Amino acid sequence: MEEIKKVLESFIPIAKSTAKMFGPNCEVVIHDLTNPTASVMFTVNNHVTGRAIGQSFDHLVKTVLQSEDFKEDYLAGYTFVTEDNRTIRSSTSLIRDSKQKMIGAFCLNFDVEALNQMQQFMNSFLPTHVEVQEHETKSDVDMENVEGIVDQLIQQIIQNSVHPVMKRHEKIELIRFMDEKGIFLMKGSVEKVASLLGISKVTVYSYLDEIKNKSS
């Protein structure tokens, strides 16, 4: 764990210099993915999205890993909207250790609301055209990489949470967290979680149904 901490901390100067370079609208977040439930270990300019140390990841599985453009351990230029309706343009790069095990993520979040307003102003004076972007299909190698990343996340989440006398409500809470983070969007994830928790696949689905019914 000490080696992992040193590797991740080595990215802090890069985070600081990037934020300094691009100004207060640029937030940089470093995640420790060996601790998925509290992965945020460093932030700068965190007023952009309000990310705080000790929080978990948000978009890693549901947006980054699910994207056709996620290749070579990074996704650049995806967007999401904050609760106060600001558009954030983001990039996420995975961090691996010397054995190529995924240990973290380096994320840039840029508030582009001012740029959007400027673009709208320019569009009112200049003709616009539609730019069509072609997306390549993920290769088998890319898919294997994504599946391996999610497997590591599942293992870390469960490893950090499971104990010998784990109660039913604790298992449900663990599954709720994984569902919230998009883990079960990945093929084979239910079977993997069931195996590591020592319960049946049917039980995992029943817990997911219970979680869904409570939320609705």
C-alpha cells in the first residue's frame, strides 16, 4: 500500500501545474482505486464540481469504461452536467503500478459554461455546420481491458468491505453501492460479485430488485 501511495502522490505536482496552467475553471482529481468507496485522495480547484477527499468515483464505469472511445486507458473530452446545470468537459486517464495493475485515475474537469455562452454568441453571427464524428468499435483487446478493470474494482470493493460475519443489510448496501457506480452494467459482473460474496446469482438479483423497489 505504501508503494501505491507513493505512485499516486507522484502525480500531485502534475495536478497542481495543470490546474495552474488552465486556471480556476480547471479541476484536477486523483483517485485511489484500491479504495473505491472513498477513492478521491487529492483535488485542486474542487469548486468546479465540489469533489472532496474521501468521496467515491462517479463516471468511471457508467461513462468512461462504457464509451466506445475508451482506449489505451484513457477517455478525453466527455461531458456531464452538474446539479446547477453547468456543462463540464472531462478527461480520465488510468494509473497503473509497475506490475500494470490499475491503482488510480487522473481526472480533469473543466467548466465550459463561459465558453458555451461565447459559442452561442458567435453562432448568432457566423454560419454553422454539422460535424459528423465516426466512432470506432471497441476491439477485443479493448473489451478485455475494460472487463479486467471492472473485475479489479469489484475485487477491491469487496475486499475492503467483507468480513466473516457480514449481515444481510451490509451485503445489500455493498450491492447498492456497486449498482450506483454502474458495476452491473458490465457483462458477467453479477456472477463475479455473487462468487466473491459467497451467495447465489439469484440472491444478487433479488437484492437488486429490493434496492430498486425501495428507491422507487
